[in-house]
Amino acid sequence: MAAVEYLGIDIGGTNVKMGIVNSETGHLSNFYSHDTVSWRTSGHFVDRLGEAIALQLIDNPEITKVGIGLPGMLDSSRRTPIEITAIPELNNVPLVDILENKFANVHFYLENDANAAALGEFYFGEERIDESYIFITLGTGVGGAAIIGKKVFTGGRGNAMEPGHTPSANGRVLERNIGKNELLALATEMRSHFTAETQLPDDGTISTTGLVAAAASGDTLALQIFERVGELLGENLCHLVAILDINLILVGGGLSASFDYILPSMQGKLTKWLTKYHANGLTIKRATLGNDAGLLGAASLCF
């Protein structure tokens, strides 16, 4: 089958990214990014989105299918966002209907962003995956997806696999413990009690890139911070592995740069809590698509 091109759109709490994706090679062209906040504060988010899509379709008139990934919950028909915490202006907006009315002969496909990224890993990842897998995204929040039998597992009402919203330590849900802002708060708090030598600043300006760089250089405090993150994530993953009976886990998202430093404590928790059956052959890998996962995943919704 000849390669086809699709428009992929990754709508996030920080940026809206879009680009043309080749279905065979995953090659990305016509990349465009805009900060989400300015579209939100304009009061016309959907209009701004439509204008950006129009420019892409003018440049690429052969495009007839567009995939969109959104950070939150959708109705079961996958046409209307119902709970998008980062962009509440989209809640209960019939987004697909609006866009298909605006762009004749173009079909739009909507999906949770973690589900889309997980599907993108299946189609475009560096390694061919022939088994079911759990996909975890670490970023502003914590997202999740499961690919079972080469299909996205959506559960009974369409919004399964939300590990970030499940109970964790400190009386909080998981993403309120290890989301980006919470990770930095944890780092700042641990820094305030740390008396040995560390390259992490004590003035509240620790960044995620600084944390990863410090861990890479063997900084004891940075490694302890990521050890705690790995423990919290590992405990959560025990539930998913035992319930879904899946023994491949891929970790992606913007904070997956910390993968090597959270892996040992993640594995420690999985080894401690899982039965021998579930622990045997369990593999945890870093996802391979990096920053392009959302776009490539959104485009793969058109397949």
C-alpha cells in the first residue's frame, strides 16, 4: 500500500503542536507549534485551532484525515471532549462536529493523548512490538494507556487507564506526587533538608533539566529524588500489571529523560509486590519516539 500523509495534532496544556506525517516512514514535515495559554486567554480556542488547521490544509490540500490527541477524557463516540483539566474551555464542546462542518471532506479523529502516543509507538517506534503493552507518560501530569491485541484499551465507558488519578502516597493521587510541578516541589523540599554536597541550588530554582543533569553526574541528592519518584510509580504499576496481566511497560513523556534514574526503584517495587507469575519476564523500556510521540500518535489515529 502506498504511503499516505495525515495531519497530526497534539494539544497539550503548554503547547499545541501539529505537522504532516508520512504513514509509512513517520517522517514529520510542516511542523507548527503555538503556546496553549494565549489561545485560551483569547476566549476563542477552537477558532484559533481551526485557523492553524486551515493553514496546514492550504499547504497540503491532499490531506483528508486529521488526528487529534487531547490530555483528558472524551465521550465514548470520540467526538466531544468531556473533561480536559488543562484546557477546560474544551469541555463538552462538540469539537469533531465543529471541525468537520468547517472543513468539508476532511475527517477528524479524536483520542486521549496518552492513548494516541501509545498507538504511535506501535506504528512508528524503533522496535516492532508484537505484544500487548502498558504505556506511561510522565510530564505535567501522569498519563497511561494500554495496547491490547493491537488496539487501544478504552474500558467500559471509553476512558480507562488513568493511573495519574489513582490513590498514591501522602493522601494524593499519583500525578499530584510525581507530575512536573510536584516533582520540583519534592526536589525543593528534599534539598532543604540535605546537608551534604550537591549541585542542586537551595533557592527554589531547581529545574527538571537540572535534576536530570545532576543525576547523570552522580549527584547523590538528585538520585535520591528520582529514587522516590521510581518507588511511587512502581507501586502504581503493580496494580496495572496485576490487573491487566501485561508484562511489557513503556515509559514516555517529557520527564522520561529521568528513566535510567527511576528504573531501579521501580523494579524494586514491582519485584516486591508482584507474584512470581507476573514478575517473570516483566520488561520496562523507555519509549522511543521522544518529543514527536504526540504528533505521530495523533496521525496514527487516521490509519
